[in-house]
Amino acid sequence: MNAIQFILYVSNQQASKIFYSHILNLEPILDVPGMTEFQLSANCKLGLMPESGIANILGDKTPHPSSGNGIPRCELYLSVSKIESYFSRAIASGAFVISEVAPRNWGDNVGYISDPDGHVIAFAEKIIS
């Protein structure tokens, strides 16, 4: 595997682009009708695709993606430095707080939020002993 891309189905591509630009503190590397992409690391991208676009591809083989809005369907677990700045930026951008930043029993400080479509995002930072 040379590269990984995760694609979230979103109800409003423009609003999600603005939200993710703010919380990630990144500009998209691609922003065209039907897809916005952020380079998260050398071999990893996050894509935002409108629900209507993927619904055209999926047809009647699956439920329409909008039927899952607000229901947690995935989690983006993002290892970051300066976790509080990411968490604060997310709240200022309109994220819904699920769980404040706290030490977790697997050795990370983690704070959980959700985006406007209900996707769960975890900002994590290793606990330094």
C-alpha cells in the first residue's frame, strides 16, 4: 500500500471544507465540485465528498448516506502536538464536544468532538511520563 485516503460523506461540501480547514489548520490540496482533499501526512489524505455524489455511485445498493447523519459511523483518530489548540479550534469552529481532553487508559490524552455530519474526531497526544 503506497497511500491511504479516507473519504467522509458530507451533507455540505463547502461548509465541511471550511470546518476541516479550521480544525486541521490546513488548506485543501484539492477543492473541486464533488471532492475536497486535505494532505494529513506524506501518505495520508482526508477527502470530503458530498452525499449526493456518492449516492449517484452507490445507486440503490445501499441506504442513502444522508440517512446516517448524526449517527456516529466512523472515528478519525488524529495524533497531534498541542492538543489543546486543536480542541479549542474545533470548538470555535462549531464542533460538538463529546468528551473533553482527558488521560485515557491506553496512554494518550484524548478529546472527542463530532463534525456537523456526526463523524467523530479524536485529537490525541501521547502522555509523557
